[in-house]
Amino acid sequence: MIGIICALKIEVDGLKALMENAQTTEKAGLAFISGKIFDKDVVLLECGVGKVNAAVGTQIMIDLFKPEVVINSGIAGSLTKHLTVGDIVISSDCVEHDINCTALEEPRGQIWFTDEKRIGIPADKEVVEKLAECCKGLGSHVMVGRIATGDIFVTYRSKREFIAFEFDALCCEMEGGAVGHVCYMNKVPFAILRSISDDFKFNKVENYEEFKELAADRAIKAIKKFIKLT
């Protein structure tokens, strides 16, 4: 079973259109759509925006469907001048840039588990390599690196520069780190694929709305290829 978690309905709809024998399971106000795509068992989820929504959806998906791998697909804001609208980032790892216990002399972004503390959550290398292969031929520049997650829609370039410098991240978004966090705790392989919807300069909500469908379409095409090859 392949688990695909998206923040946006347009992404789920693009994949659902390919699904055979689709069935919907509802839990905690979320709709998990399971069936076959390219003869592979797949479960889809539109998790909603933000880390808590993503974490809740990921845990329920793992509990109910036992996926062998989880992919978080979506759009993101660039943290570097080397990535522009429509380009793709695949996670080497992910961080939660809005965790801040610096008052306790702990590094910014450090997650406190019951048995360890860490900042970066590593994605599965084999899955990352396969996703990168699937992005070839899409007409997008593809980079593999760190993805930063936080419950903040980042617009100002100064904030993007801070996140990029502090965490050495390529892009920022609002769900991937939570998906990775939950997968790490459950020992489920995961990776994040993000298509850039807004670039490194100052961005308004209007920029995001203008380009999100283009960016989402690139992400959907890559995920389709991944499912077919898995």
C-alpha cells in the first residue's frame, strides 16, 4: 500500500481520477480514499493545511491502512534563488522551523522525543532516489535537500532568508515536517515532494494563488510516475 498525503484538493482529485474501485473511509473529519492506481494499492488523503492536520491524518492513515511508504506531495515557497515557480524539491530530510526552545538554550527546530532529541527527520533514501527519477522529463529543475515546515505562510524575503540560513533548507511549507515526524515515530519510510509555487522574492497571497495549480500539476505528474514504477 502506498500512502499519498496532500494538502490541496486539486492534487487528490487528480490522482483519484485514476483510481479503480475507490472506497472512502472517514475518520476524524478526514476522508481516506483507497483503491488501485496502475494496479497498485493506494490510499489518498487531503489532510488540510498545517502541521496538526497533517500529523492527525498521517497517524490515522498508518493505523488504518498500514502503508509501506508515505509520500507527502504539495507545493512550497522557495528559500533559494536557484528554485523558481514549477521547480521541484525532494526531501533529503525535513525540519520544523517553528519549534523554538532557544530560551532553554536548545537549538531552534529541535524536536524532543521521549528517547532522543533531533532536528532533521531523514527521508527514505531509496524512495527519494525513485522520486527524483520520476521527475525527469517534467521540464522542471529538481533539487534534493532539506524541506522546512512550520505553521506560517511565509511571505517576506527576510523571513525566508532566516529559515534558509538557520536550517540550510531549500523550501518552506506547512505539512511535510509533520508527516515526516509521525512516519519517523512509526518507523514508516517516507519522502516529501514539493513543487515551487512562489519564488524567493517578496510574495503575496496573489502570487501563490496564481501559480499553485501549475505547481500542483507538476507534483501530480511525478507522483503518477512513482506509483506506476513502485
